[in-house]
Amino acid sequence: MTPFSRLLLPTLLVLLSCISVHAQMTDSSTESVNSSPNAAAVPETSSGDPYALKHGDNEFGFWAGFAPAATTIFGGLHEDEAADRKFFLAAFRYGRTLAANEHVALQYTFDAIPVAVASGVIVSRTTIGGVTTFRRETAYGGGVTPLGLQLDFSNHSKVHPFIHVNGGILGFNKAVPIEDSGKFAFVGEVGGGVRIFTSDRRAVTLGVMFHHISNGDTAGSNRGLNQFVIYGGFSWFK
């Protein structure tokens, strides 16, 4: 298990625990309402909260992000291999609200990534007299992250802080991040940010995530490319 996997697994467990807790809260709330003979049907969120996500809401959007450098946090590349790298990706987002109340909202998310660009990819290296030099190029690819969960806080507010975790795959036209890593990579993301509603059904998203790529021992060197991606996007809700 890689160092990133040890980080990702507890995060997934935390979010799954949130699902269980909020499901229990919803069930309890529903039972309380139904037990009152004079009670009418009450929605999960108040009609006075125009920016609140509700159970069953669908999100359609897009986002793009940029990492100005790679990092050696959690292992992966060596310092000299991590130098001179940048990463860009753009994605279309679909999300569905699984559970919500006035305080929090839990979403499933699916990202389709038509564009992923990794610059500074090592395609070959030469060592002379103990000094190693690298030949670097830019790799282009795309993929999907179909395993996503996002937890919004302050669901009644115009500004929703959130945390998220995503998993998926990327394919490139060159081996990434080094010459024998292979063109196929697994992706893991953990991050957070804010969702700012510009109207009751539209929102701007700003965030940062720790983005990890590795081949899962499907090719030569299973060396992780780790980076912090700063991103922004726009979404519509129906």
C-alpha cells in the first residue's frame, strides 16, 4: 500500500461514516414528522433556504485546475525527478445529492476528464560520472474519476465549504511520470474548497486538492506523481 493509499482509505471511511450518520438523521426526522397526526409533509430543507441542496438534486458543471509544481510529499518521485513539472486538467462534472439537511449535503460525483496535460515528464535519462540528466517532454491524456464523494457544510448558506475525495483513471500518450511507468495511471484526489452560489441554482466553485497518479504496479516503476491542484468551476443544479 502506497503512502497516499494510507491517506485515501481513512478519508473514504470518514465520508462513508457521514453517509451513515446523515441517513440516520434523515430517517429520524422523517419518523418524527410522520408520527404527528397534524403534520404535513416537510421537505428536508426549508423553502427559506434558496441555496440549500436537497436530496435528489442533480449537478451539471465543469471545472479546470492547475498544479505549478510536483511535490515529494508521501514519497513518489525523487527531488530531481519532481523538478520542472506542471500539470493541467479540465473536467465535466455530474453530481447527485444523496442526503441533505439544513447543515450538510452529501453528493456523489462523476468527472469526465477530456484534457489532462503533464509537462516535465521524464522520457529518458543519462548518467555520466555520477551526474544524471533527464530528457523531458509533455504528455497529453484524459480519463474519468467515477468514484467521488463531496460533503458540503452550511447547506443553508450562500457559501458552502466542502471536502471531497475522488478516485479514477487517466491514460496518456507517453509514460507518466517517468520513462518506465506506463501510459495508464490510477488517480486519487483529496481536497476541499468553497461553493459560492450566484443564484439559487447556480454556483461557482474554488478549491485545492492533493492529486496523486501512480500505475498500481501495472507497469515498470510504480512511482507516484503527487501535486497540489488549484481549481475553479461553475455548476447548474436541477
